[in-house]
Amino acid sequence: MAQGGEAVKRFSLLFISMFIIIGFQPVQAAEQRTVIIELEGDVSAYREYLEMHYPFIEIVEEFDTLFQGLALRATDAQLGKLSEHSHLLNIHQVHTYKAETRKSDVPFVTQEFLGTSAAGVTGKGVKVGVIDTGIDYTHPDLKKNYKGGFDVVDWDDDPMETTPEEGEVTIHGTHVAGIIGANGKMKGIAPDAEIYSYRALGPGGTGTSVQVIAAIEKAVEDKMDIINLSLGSSVNGPDWPTSLAVNKAVEMGVSVVTANGNEGPANWTVGSPATATKALSVGAVTTPQKTAVLYERFYKKLIPILPLQGAVEWKQRRSLPIMDGGTGERQLPDATGKIVIFKRGKIPFAEKARIAERANAVAVLIYNDGSGPLEASIQDGGKPVSIPVAAVTRQDGLWLLKNKQTAQLSAKQIELQNRMAAFSSRGPVTRNWAIKPEISAPGAPVWSTVPQSGYQALQGTSMAAPYVAGALALVKEAHPEWTDEQQIGALLTTAQLLKKPNGQHYDPIEQGMGKMQPSKAISTPVIIENPLLRFGKIDTKQDAEYVLTVHNVSNVRQQLQFDQPKAVSGIRWKVPMSVDLSPHETKRLNISISVNPDIQEAGVHQGYLSARFGQQEVHLPYLFLLKQADYPKAMGLEMEWKPLNRKGAYHYQIYLPEGAAELRIDLYDPDTLIYKRQLLTKKQVDAGLLEGSMSKREAGKPGVYLALVQLRMNDGKYVSTELPLYLSDQMLVK
């Protein structure tokens, strides 16, 4: 592969909990299979060693840009011998699947909503790489602009979506691609952009971090102008491997747009790779469309629903009672006149719906078994389901079950627009206290292309990110003379700050600069390259400084005027009154803040500084952390079975943003909360990713657990948190 800067020496096996459907399928034995091996040291030297000592192992690909590794085709016996080598860190499986499509028909909201059709550009000549679940490139709206790509899951050049025969179907990448560059019945934001697909997520929309990093490397090698990453993890840290890979890609000249995550509305919920310092992270805004919700009149509660693909429209207006259907593993009693609610589980969605239909249910709700929205289909090739089927969040599903004796649900339509979606993840980033998201775009709900020449509405920051990727393609076409930083800065500078229903602005960690306005970005005379003011952590009375880079990209003189911040006890600002910029002049401006921690309360402090040039008003988000804040001190606990030798071992990992003087993890039964055993103890743990291995005997009995993570922090304080843990001694495709 192409060289680019100092190669990253080591990336450990990390699994991403995607904000789209999560599913696990057992590995299928094969005579020969394709794997990605992770190495420590010189990749070329190890390749030569393999070619000399293992001539029957086929070397498919070499990675040396974003991580060190090789893609190989080998038998299990050959891989077992390789596992004894000390410089082999991990083996990541790759599986082969086929692809198929499905369809439906809906209206669209793209160019007209954002006013981009009047901008005079269409993204022509701009290469956009979509790293996702693949793309149905036979879709009539996508086949014109689809130019190629690669499948890191199957390890071939056919990055098609997953089909029912292969496991849990995927539609996500096709939907994302349509938002960016559909060019048919539906028009994407940049309908003439060149779309490339890099399939890093397999059945159910999951994949390893190494697969994602390998896909990023492929996209960099193929000289993408923009990479869209509508995926994420629960780990809020700037130094997670996928975040570091994104930073490396940006350094090599690629603009990377990431989804901020669907774990809102709580703070600190942004996850990697959106935590990357150099990524353009995107939050989700509601679109001006009517959306179906369920209404509980007694509790006055609105419950958003997301119809499953292939389901009939939810038209039920009268209030109906609820029946608990469990996970669908048992037949139901008579459900006449009732809505059956299922928990997501191993029974397929379509089969759950048919179970309820046979019991004479009026409708079906399925709630997720994890956080974030559930995007799924009931189209499995079987008999169509005649009753409405929709998904609700885990939180809403549990609420319904808790109140099933009294709750009565009716359907209604409400209109939402220019509001931050409740699920949109919030910042800031731990350790460096960066403001995330940087910008926001439509994400709830969004109609776009899906496989089999169809269209569907999905919601999530996964939908918001491609809006920004498409808008960035327009800016790149309009202004190839601008740098990547200026092109992104134009979108940020001209964003529209959004307000809550009560008239107050959303916080910076909710919306960043606000909702993008691509047409204004293309015509802006002034660009603030780095307008999100990050002052870091302040422990003592001190000054903190931030440097803005401002460009006049017009042919006339411009003046940037700042409003002086309101006086606040314990905080003193130094902000320029006004700055004159000659045509095409660039200036660096110092903005400083002095904080007295004895007067101001500890925690996150954020707000906006106002400035203007001409008729354009700009609101610059700022943030600093005073002493300490209540953010997660432990996250990303995972264990994976690694059969690298005869006995095998578990690879574990957990992310500690501040490290700890002492770490202890105890396991409990998640249903009864009965103590089971101690899993791990460590002392003097450094900040960042802790990883290691343990034997099957040390790990104990496989199963689903509630892990109680207890930390003695470096300042002597004790912190504890509960994290889910799935322990299996079977190799899993994630």
C-alpha cells in the first residue's frame, strides 16, 4: 500500500458497537479462509518471512499506512502455527456473503430542503468514500455515480450489502450513499459526486475496528477527497484506534466526516471515531416532516416509532392496550384488540410479527436490547405481514412494559423541524475536552435509497453525516482553490445556530456551530478556519488562550467585529473589538480567558461568543472544564475469545480516560444482581486503553453479565460504574 508519514505501529483488536443494528453470527468452519493479521514491527520483513517459510499461505494485501498488518488466505492449521509468533498481535476473521435487494416507494427531502440546488454546483469530480455496510450499486438512483470500492468483510472488490441468506440484512450504506449522491428519482445533496463503497460492516451492521481502519486505508489509497463514517462506538476518548486512524487520514489530505452518535440526550455520549480531533463530527437535526408517534393520554407521553421496512402504515387512531410478547420465543394468548410489544432477541423480526398476527394483534412494537434506534426489516421472502410493525427505543420499551397494565396507545402525526434530535449524542470529548459535534444536519427522519430499488425513512446521526459529506463535496467543487481546512471552515462559519422550544440556544455540545447552510458556505467572503474555542481543563487561577485563523477569501476588504462577552464574576475575556482584512488576507487572532476557580463552580462551562462580518452573524462556541466534571471514568469493556493456540485465551479491554490507582471488576447476574465472581484487578493503570489477556479458567463461565467496575482514582476518590459484558468462548463475527 501507499506510504504516508510514519506508520502507526500498533492497533489492538477493538470491536465497535455500531449505532445501527447489532447482530452476532458464529464463525463457519472453512477449508481456507481470509483473515487480517495485526503485526508489531516491519510488515515487509514479516511478509518476506512468510513467503519463505509458509509458501502455501497466500498474501492478499499489505497494510502499512494506518496500521501494520497483512491480509492472508490460509487454513486453520496454518494460522495456528502463525499464532505462536511473538510479533503477531491478533487475527481478524473475514467472511464471504452474497447480496440481494428489496424495495418500497416514498418522497424525499434533500436539495430543496437545504437550498443547494440554487448553488450551481453538484459535486462533480469529487470522490466520496462511504465506509459502511456496503452499497446496492444496482439501485437505479446510485448506479450512475457508483465508481467502485472494496469489501473488507469478504475481502473482494464487490462491496454489496448483506442479504437474508447471509445473516442479519443491512441497508444502511445504501441509505447513506443516497443522501450524498443519489441521481435518479431521488437527488442527493451532491448528485454528480463520485461514490465509492468500502464495506467494513457485515451482517447486522457490525465490524471490528481493524476492518474499519483497513477500509479507511483503502479509501486513502484510492485518493478519496471525502470519507463518510456513519458508524461509532460507545468509547468517548480521543486516542481510540479508529480516532487515531481518522486523524492520520486527514493528515494525508482526506476530509473525514463522522456521525456523532445516537446515545443522547445525555452529555459525554459522543463516541469514537467522532472523537477524533481532526474529524468533522455531525449531530442530528429534525427535518420538516411529519413523523408518526404513539401517544399515551393518561401519562401525556409521546413515544417516537420507527416503522420497520416492509411494514404497512400505522393508521390506528383509537387507544389500545399493550401485551408483553417477551422475545417471541413462545406462542401468545389471544391478543385481539391489543398492541404486542416484543424485546429484540434471536427470533427474526418478521417471525415476531407473524406470531402477533396469528394471535389477532392489531400492531407490533419491538424495542431494542441496546441503546440507540433500531433500524430493521420484516421482508424475509415469506408471507407479508398485514399489521403495522414499528421499533421503539429500549428506554421507551421498558417504560411501556412497566406501565402495561394501565397504558393505552394511539397513533398520531406531529411535525418537528430545526430541533436537535433527542438521540443525537452530546460532547464534550474526555481528556482533551473538545466540543463535539462541530456541526449539525438533518437526521430525523430522512428518506433515502435502500436495496432492491427502494426507499425508506431512517433516523440517526448516521443520516446527518452524509448530508455534511455531500455539502462538503459541493464546496470542494465550487472552491478547489481553498484548502481542506478552509472548505470545512466555510461550512462551520455559516452554520445556523438553533434554538430550543423555550427560545434558548442549544448548548455547544449539543449542536456545535449549528445547522449547516451549504449555499451560504459556498458564497461566504470570510472563513473562520477553527471557530470552536476549546480552552481545556483549568485547575488553578490562570489564563487560557485560543488562536483563531481568519481568512478573507473575497476581492474586497472585510471587517470582522466581535461582541464583548457579558461580565461574569470570576471570568475575564480578552477579545478583539474588530479586525480589518484586506482582500485574500489571513490573520491569526488571540482570544484568551482568565478564570478564578475560587469563584466559579467546578464543571463544564460553555457558551457562545458573537461576531459578524457584513450581514452574516457568527456564534463561536466555547468550552472549558473547571477542575472536575461528572463524566464516565470507565467505558468500552469487552472480552473476545482468541483461539490463537491450542488452549486459547480471552482478549480484554477497557477504556479509562483518567487512568486509576486501582481497578477492580466484579461480575453479577444482570437479572438477579447476585454476585458471581471477580474478573480483574489492576493497580496503577495509565489513562487510555487498558488491554490484556486471560485464560478461560481465569475468565470463568461464559454468559451475559453486569460488570461492576470500581476505581480508586489517582486523587484517592472512589468511583464505580456498571457496564454490560458478554462473555463467550466462541469466535464471533461482529
